[in-house]
Amino acid sequence: MRKLTGGLILLLLLGACKFNGDKKTLPIYGNRTPVTKTVNGQQVTDTVYQSIPAFKFVNQYGDSVGSKNLQHDIYVADFFFTSCPSICPIMQRNMLAVYNAYKDTADIKIISYTIDPKHDTVPVLKKYADKLGISGNSWWFLLGDKDTVYQLANSYLVNVGEDKTAPGGYMHQGYFILIDKQQHVRGSYDGTDPKQVDQLIADIKTLKAEPVSK
Amino acid sequence: MKTGIIACICFLLLALIYSCQSDTSIEFKQYYSAGSLVYQSHCQNCHGAKGEGLAALIPPLTDTSSLKKHQTKLPCIMQNGLKGKTTIAGKDFDGAMPAAGLTPIEIAQVVTYVGNSFGNKLGVVTGDDVGVALRKCN
């Protein structure tokens, strides 16, 4: 009898674990606004989540690309500059792990925005990508108008800016931001911490397995 | 009696040699462990926890022969940074390392650490060694 209850409890525990594992979905971050509409004569309240606004920049190949090209992609975004002496090398080392995990998956991309457009011209970005060993179109280094990029950073819930006292002249945060196919923020990870980056790599898989809504 | 004196002298000599040895090894340990902290706070972001570098952007510190070749210049590299083309571990680098902003003793510590980690075995570099080397930077 004892043995039986013991076994039963074990089974229940296992079941609980499995149940939790299956149900995992990633949260949606940022502001949400309730929008009330009338559908078939009935009032329906819908939640509209913060999303990344449309943008159009230039990548390391000199091609004009933007949010239009990312409509069917999950992507990871970060903000950097090529001459950054402090945390960027750590971020790039960790982002390379993300790149290597998903470079052959068509609908997963990496977008690195430079926050130093004056120095990081297209040839500088191309050389930087080459030296990192990046080829193809799964990792873009994007160059755009400074104010537009700084504005855009806010929608990714990241703070960037010029700061004469910071190493390299810019202050920024080393977050990796996970964006889903609806342009919602689904995760934010410290790009300088290999453990959080492992979590990001796992979460991309979870997000990819999510049933398509809307 | 005579053998007693000889034994005594021998013992003293041995003790002397032994204490000298442990002196340098204590010195080495002190430089090395302090150097590991300097490395973590000033170098690891670029050169990596295992001295692996970063692709073709930042060279690894695992190439003993390259380090040996630049051994006398290492303190100057820490003091002034390094710029321009170099070939390390068979790869070309054309980046820029900023001046580390370290004191001569911290330079000695970190050079001892790097010189004896990541598969390197270049021995201890003291604060005095660094002082001499720094006078020869151009």
C-alpha cells in the first residue's frame, strides 16, 4: 500500500512537471492599451500590445532594408557601435552563439543597430561583419539616422545615448531583445551574461513553436 | 664532530635554497592571483575568459610564440595600447587596443597572469621588470 501511494505521488509530480513544460509561452512586454470595438452589434474589448514601429535603414551590404523585410521573421535586436571598447565584444561573442544556433533557419534573424552612424559607415560595418565571420542575410548591421535609431531604441525598451564620460563616447545597455512575427517584444536578455543568452536561444525555440495567431 | 658541521652547513644551504625558491614562487603566486583580477576587470571583455579573443576582431592570448616575441614589449602594449597590423596565431589583425590605464605594478601582475595562463609559461614579470621595460617604450 505504502509503495503504491509513493508511486502515485511520483507519477503526479512527474505529470505536473510535464504539464508546466508544455504550457510555457513567453510574455508580451511593453505598454498595452485596451481597444473597444463593436463586432456584430456587440462591444468587444481587445488588448493592443506595444509593437516596433516601421523603420527603413541600410544594412552592411548597402541594401535598403527595414521592418517590411522582417514581417515574417522572429528576430533578436541589439544596439552597439564598432569602436565600442567596453561591453560590445562580450555582446558580440554571445550573439555569435545565437547566430551559430540559428543561421540556417530561414525565419530567424539578428538585427544590430549602430548608435554611432557617423563612424560606422556601410564599409565599416561590412568590414566588421567580415571580421566576425558573418555572411549571408541572417545577421544585419543597420545604419540609420541617429535620432531615428535612438527613438527606435525606446520601442525595444532599451536606453541609448551619447555620453562623453562613457567608454567610447556612448552609453548604452547590452540587452538582446526578442521580437516575434507580430513585432511584439517577447523577451529581454542581458547580452553580457552567457546564461541569459542560453535562455534566449531556448526561448527562440519556444517562440517558433508558438501557434500562429492573428 | 666534522661530519656534524658539514651536515649543518648542508642543511643551512638547503634551507637557503628552499627559502629562495619559495620566495620566488610566493612572489609568482601574488602577482598571478592579483593579475587574474586585473585581467577580469580590464581585459576579459575583449580577450575572453579563456584568452580566446573574438573572431578576427580581437586576437587570442593563447599564442605563446607571439607573446614570447613581444615579451619585452608587453608592458608598453598595456601602457600605450596597440594599433595597426599584426599577425597572431596565423591570423591578421588590424584593430586597436586602447591603453589599459594601469599602474606599473598592475601591469606586472596582468602580464604575469597572461604569460602563465591559456597554455603560456613565460614566468614571473615583476614591478621592477616593468619599470625597466616602460623606459624603453617609444
